[in-house]
Amino acid sequence: MHLPWTTEQVLSLAPDDVSLRTGRGFALIERWRDLGHIDTWVWGSFPIKDKPAFRTTIHLPTLTFACDCVSRKYPCPHGLGLLLLLLEQPQAFAESEPPAWVRITPWLAGNRPFNGNVPRPNPQRQANILAGLRELEQWLRDLVRNGLAGLPERPKRFWYEMADRLVDAQAGEIGRRVRAWAEIPGQSPDWPERLLSEIGRLYLLIQGFERLNTLPETVQADLRVAVGWLPGPNDTSFISVQRDHWHILGKQLSQQGRQKIQQTWLWGEQSRRPALVVELGHGPQPLDLSLVVGTVLDAELGFYASATPLRAEIGLRQGFTQAKFCPQGVASIRLAAAAYADALAANPWLTAWPVLFKAVRFGRVDQCWHLYDDQGASWPLPEKYEYGWHLQALSEGATLPLFGEWNGVRFLPLSVWTGGRWLELRLLRGVT
Amino acid sequence: MRAEAVSDQTHTLDQFNLNWAALVKAALLGTQREPIPVIPSETLLGRLLARLDPADPEAHLLGLAGALALYQQAGQRPVTTASPAAAGPPGETRPYCSPAVEQCLNTILNSRFQDLLPEFLTALAGRGQRAPAVFLPNLLERGAKTTSLRPFIVPVLGASGRWLAAQRADWCYASLELDHWDTALALWRRVDGAGRQAVLRQMRQVAPEQGRQLLESTWKNEPSSLRPLLIKQLEANLSLADEPFLEVALDDRVHLVRRKAVELLARLPDSRLCGRMAAAARGLLSWQPQQAEQIVVSFPQHLTPQLRRDGVSTPQYKELARVRTVQIIDMLGAVPLAQWTGTWLAGPEAIVRGALTSRWPATLIRGFALAAERQNNVEWAMALLTYDNYSVNTIRLVDILPPDQFQTLVAQLDAATTLLNKDSSLLKVIRRWPQPWPEPVARRWLAQMVRFIEHDNQMTPDGILRGIVRQFARACPVDLTDLVVQTLAPVIANNPVWQSPLQDVVTILKFRAVMLAEIDQS
């Protein structure tokens, strides 16, 4: 049985520190009974005093976990412990016929070919969004007519109410942006500039959406994504399909209300193109864990329509391997900035642009971390960035390959290539 | 349009900034009051913006802001400056620890058992290895917050970790600059009060003499609030070389500095202060082994200025007896113990027994205990502990016992203890012991603990006992792991209230055994 993961990568699956600790504590052979495997399945039962044992199953290719325990975490500590044990002591799992309780139906439809569904037009949603955006436009006009100067006195509610109305109008992404504005007024000396540029860009977006039906297909698609109208799960009308070895470079997890969002960046080994796989989880529904940073997925990716195609769905998966090298990155910040400018020219609504740097060093100026290339150009990292000292320690003042997102203002590092593997920065304990 | 805007070179940066500033001003004040700036129409951006409707000022301003913002974002050139990154670390000689050891460190830092960190770091340093780069910021941060961890952390940082530490003020305790006098002095001059405490503390660990020289270089000008905190750092590796400096500090303008100087000089039996105190104390106690009251205290009529300078305090109590208690302890604490055994020709045990017959029993015991502690006198410590029955006045002398002496003491007490209770001397002594337990001690404790739990299994575990059980898991030699696991297995099964603390003992001991084995093999 070949496992494509390292211990570090398996530990990265833990949903939080407590699960990590407990899971590690369960990775002991004496805590398990009936360990076994067949093909791509492993299982074990975890005896509890005075109660029926918990029975845990893992489907390896999709990293799908099933367990009888009542934990709301996913994967639960038993699943995590079982996988760690498999990694450390594979000989403890005998090949055998699975007991009846092993559930052999992964609930993630991970492995399916593309079938080419065309999205149905949804005029009602378009009308809802447009009505919300028109209200927003009027609100923005009032803001600049009365002047921004009084905004620092406004309560947060002032912003949140508008944001909530936009969410109700099914323009969730716009709502999220307006909600974030509540933090801008008065926060730093340049707040009027920051807010005005946000407001101005949103105004352009409204103008674009107003004319949605007259625009080319790709521009329409980008506008829809920009307001938060994402392609549905059955929409597989991809503009291109690409088979490649996709290096999984970075992952971001976030939560909006009850919705969990998992964004994973991939990088084509042959095609040298980035791809973004977004997964939304609602409530207890688990997210797909199989896209582990530092592994390489051999698969077809279908790219959604866009002037800058990034978002993609995974089609047929041929399997994962451990990354053995770092794909070739961009050599300088100037080149990365030029690529970003081109992308922004094609898709003005773009929010985050992935950049894989071949070699950058790090430095701190005025309490803010920057990255530098060997031509002396620099990009600032986010304010109060927590992992700058880690990057500095890992680089020892020299250069390292780095992957992250550029938003036109600041660069957010997601992972760094060090010691022959990708290290996800979000897994470290921050130091400010 | 966007692509053209990006390549528009005629629109200079200055012009852009001018327009943007005017636009921000208009937005701040509101279009009701402030006109919108006009962008010169000969530029490409100007031509595009001319299409906006000037009769609709809000739309005009919003459109302009959006276009300029986008223009700025797309056209932004990365700033070009010389990288501020210092030159990399000097040549590294220590190898990184193995991946298995790295996993152990990761476990410690993210578990409930973070107090195992010193043991881990000591073992790592013992093998001449260093912590992996990715852990350096977190270790340095821990050291910055917890001073007691610093002596464990600094040795495993390696040159690169100490290079990293030099880049941040609150990590200066580990800075590479401390290795050379010139750079250490520059660092000392650069840092603030907290930094100087950290630098001095560290210097006293590795180069006590240079540490004091750093202190002397700025001592005259240190503020009153900082002086006591700085002089306190001389505690580490105190020696007679520090005596002249401390003798001068007896006349310091700050009271707390004078107190600290007295305390430090009293730890040096060869100091001038101890000599003066020995002379003054000659008349204080008289030895009458034949009498019922074997030691008689006769306090001097007048407290000379010299005695006051040497730390005999004058507390403001109403009762003279309380004042005298303090003063006798102040004096006895600074008298070399050899003076009593030498002039009275009696051993510590006889003298301690004699002290208990005097009219000031507790006072004399406390005075002798203070002297024994300061002078690290094991013979006196044993006499005081035994004859004062491990009371609060003497129990902290357990700290200065060498392991074999501690082991002997535990053996005696163990033999005398049939069943533990809250007041057992055995409990008090073991609880106080700050170092790893010698193997026989761990064996004896294991047997006592099991006997107690089997006897008294219904009671909720008592706080003190629970504390020692915790301590046992961390201080027991890992060679005993199998024995402990086997011994505790039936106890855990039969005693539900003790299940969780004892399970922890097993978990921690097993982890420590694996951890130390991994470090040993690497």
C-alpha cells in the first residue's frame, strides 16, 4: 500500500489544535482492534469502556473519513489517529475482507468525468442582484455627496445593514466587501484614499453589471463571480479542460456565517498555469480533504469561463504523489507585477492573483515585512503579518521559493518550499 | 481600455498623485461643497474620463475614483530599494535534529505537556544539536516571555537562531552580539531597561565577569527604578570578583539596591561584610552546653551605623521582640557558619539542638537556615531539616541538597512512613525537590503512592498529592517506564477517581522515554 502523504501533511488535516493533540494520542496500536485494509480502504475499531466500540473507516484516494463517534469535528480524532497509525505502522493493517460495518460509499463524488452541463440562465437572480446593486449605487452616491469626512463617527451597523441587504439580494461577495469597509474609516491616516478606491471600484462593477447582457461571455462570467454568483455544482460548462500533474501549493480556509470556504491553489507542471479549486461546505457537511498541500494530483481540470481562467473543477483523478520538486516560479517581482497588470486589464474584478516566486528574501521595514527579489524590488506583506519571522528563520537571510496571493497592495504568502517540501504557513503558530 | 491605461506612459506619476489627492479631498468634503478636479484631456486617461457626465457630479466622482484606483493598482511599480535584510548568519556548526526529534518538539509545543520543554532542550543541547529553523521564532518568543526558559533555549538556537534574535529588541537575550565584548557593549548601550536586564542576565550565565563590567559601564547613570532590577541579575554566578562593586553599592542612594547588595555579599563568606558581621556577632550568642538553655542571646545595646550599613534593619514594629527577631536573623544570615562550629567546638547537630532550647528557638533556626542556604552548607542543612522537623522555617534547604544526600533523606523518611498523609515529612521533602529524582527515590515514591491509593481509593485526590503525582511523571527516570506502567495498570483499573491523573503519568513517561531515546539515537 503506497501512501502519498508525510506525517506533517496528515497532521495538517486536523481541524484544530485539540483534534490534533487527541488524534495524535489515538495513533497508538494498543488503542485499536480489528485493523485491516483492502484496496483503497482501511478500518479499525476503537474500544471504549462500557460502550460499543467506535468503528472508523477511511477511503484513501478521496481522504474520506467515517466514524461512529459523536465528534462534530472532521476528520474526528479517531480518523486522524487511524491514518497516523497507518502511516507509522502499516504492517499493523492486515489485508482482509472488510467487516460488514465498513461503509464503502464515499459521500464525496470526487471521481467523475466532466459531462458538459450548460448552466441554465437565471433571470430572477440577475434581477435580484441588479435591484440590490442599484440600491447600493444610490447609497454610494449619497456617501460622496455628503462627504466621507463624517464616516469615522458612524457605527458599524451603518455598514452592516447595507451589507446584509446585499446578501439578501444574492450579491454575497459585494456584501462581504461592504461589511469589510466598516473597519476602514479612521483606522489609518490614509483611510480616505483606501475607502475611496474601494468605493470607486465597486461603482465600476455596478456599472458593468448594469450592462451584463451586452458584454462578452467571459466578462459576464467574471462579473457574476465578482458579485458572488458562483457556478452551481452541476454547472460544468468549462471553457477548457486540462490534464496535467497539478502541484497543490496553497490552501486557505475561511468561514462566512455557517458556510465554510476552502480555496486550494494548484499549479500545472506542464501547462505552468495556476488553478483555483473552491469548495463550499454548509453546516456539518465535510469539505474535501484530499487536496493536501505538498502533493501532486494527476487529473483533468475544467476551467470556468473567465478572461483570466483560474477557477476550476477537478474531473477524473488518476491519483496523488508526493511533490519531489518545486515548479519553476517567476524570477522577479517586476515580472510578477507585469503579469498581474495584464490579468487586471483583462479582468478588472480580479481580487487575488497567485504568484509562485522562484527565489525571494525577506526583510522588515517600519514594522512591516517585505519580500525582496535579487533586483532589489519589494512587495509588502500584510500588516501585522504573523509568519514573517518564520520566513526569515527558514531563509537564514538567503532566498527561498514562495507561493502566495497578490491583491495589488499586499502579498499574502501561503506556503514556502523548504527542506524539500512545501510548508503551509497557516499551520504554524504565529509570532507578531 | 485597461490595457491601454496600463501602458499610458504620458500620464506621469506626479500628475496622477495630484489628481488623486484632489479627488480624495472632494470625496471627503462631499460633492455638494467641493468641485471635482479636472483631468487634463490630452492624456489617455483624461480622454476616457471626459466621457463621464459632468452634470452628474456623484457619478463623475465615483467613476473617476474607480478608474484611478484601477489604474493605480494595475500600473503600480514595485518599489525598488536596497534590501534591509542583514547578512545571513555566520557559519553554522551545529547540525539540525532529526525529523523524529522535530516531531517530538512539535508535540511538546502543542500539547498540555509544555513543561517538558526544558528536559527536551537540555537533551538536545547535550547532543550538540539545534532546533529546526521553523521553530526558532516560537522558541525565542517563549524565552522573551519566560526568563527561566532562556538558559535552555539559547544553547539550541545555533548561529542562525542567534542571528535571528539579533534582529528584534525583545529577543536580545539570545543575540549573537553577546559573544564579543565590543558588540555586547554596543548592544548594552542601545537597548532599554528591559533589554539591559535581559542582556545582563544572559551575560551572567555565560561570562559573569563581562556581565558585571557591562553593568559598571553605565551604572552611574541608571535610573533609580532600574537599579534594583539590574543589580539583582548579579545573583547568577556570583563570586568574590563582584565584591568590590557590591561593597560600593552598600552606600547606594536607592534602598532596594542597598538591600540587594547586602543579600549578595552575605552569600560570599569571604566578603568584607561577612567578616564585619562575624566580628559583631561574637557577642550575640553564647554557648553553654551544660545548661538547660544551651544558647543565650544577648543583643547589643546600640545598633552601630556600621551594622545598619551592613543590613541590620530597624523595622517599625511596636513589640521589641519582633524587631529583635528581624535583627537577629539579619545578623545570623551574614555570619559564616564555620564561626560557630569553630569557636564552640560543636557540630551543627549539637548547635541546632541547642538553638531549640534557647529563648529564641524559631528565630535562631531561621537565622541559621538563612546562613546555610546562602552558604550552600549541606551539613547544616541536614541538621536543620532533621531537628526542626521539616517545618516551614527550614524546608527550602532541600533545594541545596546534593542528589545522594536527598536520596538518603528520602530513604530515612520512607522507612518511617507506613501510610502517607497530608502532613508526612516525606511529602514535604519530595515536593520541594527541584531536580530530576534519583531512581531509588522514584521507586520508593511509586510504592508509597500505590499503597496510599489502594488504601484510600474512595477519596477525591488531594491537591498536594496530585501535584506530586504530576511531578513524578516529569521527574521519574525514564528507565523505570516499564515498571511504572506495569505497577500502575491494576491501580488505574481499580480506582476510578485516580484514573485520569495516573493515566497522564503513563502517557507522559512513555512520551519522555521515546523523546529521550530519539534524541540519543540521532
